[in-house]
Amino acid sequence: MRYRLNKVNNEELSILGYGCMRFPRKGGRIDMAETERQLLRAIEGGINYFDTAYIYPGSEEALGEILYKNGLRDKVKIATKLPHYLMKDIAGVEKCFRQQLSRLKTDRVDYYLMHMLPDVTVWNRLKAMGVPEWLEEKRRAGEIRNVGFSYHGGSEKFIALLNANNWDFCQIQYNYLDEHSQAGRRGLMAAAAKNIPVIIMEPLRGGRLAGGLPEKAKEVFDKAKPKRSPAEWAFRWLWNQKAVTVVLSGMNSMEMLEENMAAADTAEAGAFGPEEDAVFRRAVAAINEKVKIGCTGCGYCMPCPAGVDIPGVFRCYNEKYVDGWFSGMREYIMCTTVKRERSNASLCKKCGRCERHCPQGIEIRDELDRAAREMEGFVYKSASWVIEHFVKL
């Protein structure tokens, strides 16, 4: 296993992290025997970063039980997340954290994240609630060692969040298809400039970049040398960048675990050259043949006077056609609506300012109208109502 240095506290983290959201299940419940077998093998293979969350059903309990039972707590770093969107006050935050420590059977959390922190506005709400002071209290008590946030959204808001607090680390969605969307390479490099470790989630777009590629993209990787699976190519693309610290993988089979660990044993930053770069250009081009809107995510159309996240809307709309309806809708809701100041397509006032600055000449107003019709139907409106009435932002 290769490791990279967390420069904030001078500790080494395995470049492959274990994402604990998708533990093996049997009869609708976590299969504890199989999960234990895989976690023990992962630790034996050198993985030392395990990522879970309060809202992952049964995950914190399973991880905690297995580590406690086998006396392995001190061999790993546990990352879990505060569901701030469920919190009304600091008493609720404290109660939630105590429950997490109990579930995890531990006296500390190594990496604690504000889960799906969408923008500075929400962070300011948490500040007004007293969360920064609460976090500092936990640091002094040794109950939280590193404080960070996970993020879904565009690079501008990510960088604003990055600068809004002295974070110890951050977690972003990033892969070769999202190089210039979400926080993107720009966000990655902004974090690296601050020497902040970056944890990568969705390296395979929920498995789409492994088993869900279009045939033309599969052919690109089949012909590429050396012979690697599409998943290994995707992981190595990330590890090739020294600004990437840990890449999470939601492994739920021994075969997947062994394949990923074998790749992590030999991956190095800066190993790719022009030939490998060309492989990814061809693969992305093949995937993007299904894309409906030719938006590159450059952001020249922004800011929108009405508050629409134009590149974000188009990315999610395109994802519906590339990765499927569920994936596109999930991303659309998370990135435009799970926030105090919404940025969905139907906010467009048809002013046309964006179109004057678009290098691709996209008829943005028409495309936003189409996106609103397709993405903001019954499911969106139902989810929006739930968020408005039950999620604290």
C-alpha cells in the first residue's frame, strides 16, 4: 500500500480509503461476517482510512463493532460526518456526536466532516449556532482530531467555503469525467495550495466509470496499454495527481478489494505521460457523445443575477443522460436545492446576460427551460418540499 502525507498533522494516510456506505448486505441487513472478513483483509493490506457517516444505515455500528472486536481501533483513522442539516441547536449536535462515539465504540473521531456543506451561508448558520467553538472544545478534549467538510457543487462555492474556515481537510467528488465540474481540478489545486489534504469520493461515479461505460469508451480502455480494467485506469488517473491524498472506494466484494489494493500498491504521482492522457481524452469523448448540452463548466456565464448555478444545472442534466435518471436527479437535488439559497433552473428570469459571455454559444435560456421541465417534475417538487420543511439549512 502506498501512503501520502497529511501535512496538517504529519501523519500518513493510505492512498486507498475504505468507503463504508456500501457494506455487503444479506436479507436487507449488513452481512457482518462478510463485512468483517473484508475489513480485516483491508487493514492487513494497509488501508488505514475508513469513511462512514451518521446517516449511512448501520454503517457506524458495524465499523465500530468490527474494530472493537478485533482490537484494531488504533490501527486505523475513522472519518465520520455531522448531519448539520438535521441539527436545530448545539445541544442536538452534542447528542448526535455522543451517539456516534457510542456507535463507533471509540473515544475519538480522527476526521470529522460537516456532511454535504453546500455554501458559506450554511456555514455561517452553523457558526451562529456555536459549532466552531463546539469543535474546538472537542479538539482540546481529544475527541476530534481533524475538522473538515464534504462538498457537492461548483468550484466557486467550494473555494469560498475553503477560505471561510481553517479546515484540516476536505472531501470532494472528483474523477476524470468531473475534472472541470463539481469542485473540479480548480478546487483541488486551491486546497493543495493551502496544504489541505483532499479526500476523493465518487472516483467511479457510483460505479458508472467501471461497469457502466458506453461500448465505445470500453473499447478505448480495452485497446490501451498496459492492460488495466476501466476501474483501475480511473483510480490511477486520480493517484497520478499529487494533490490527491486519499481515494475512497465503496468496496463490497473481496474481488473488488483485492483489485483496488493491488493497484494502490504500485500507483505513483506523475507516472502518466502523453499516451495515458490521450487514453482519457478518447474515453471522455466517447462518454460525452450522450451529453445533451456542450457546457464545459468554464463559468464565464456566472454569476447569474437570478441565482441559477448554470454550469451545475447543465452538469446534472447531462448526467441524467450519461449515468441515468436516478443519478442525474440525485445530483440535481443535492447541488441545486439542498441549500438555503437555491440555484435550480426554474429561477431563470430570461435576462440573457449569460448568453453574451458563453464561449460555446449555448442558447442558455432555452436549455435552462428544457432542464427545468425535465428535472423539476413531481419527484423534484416532492423532495423540495421535504427539504424545505424538515432539513435545517
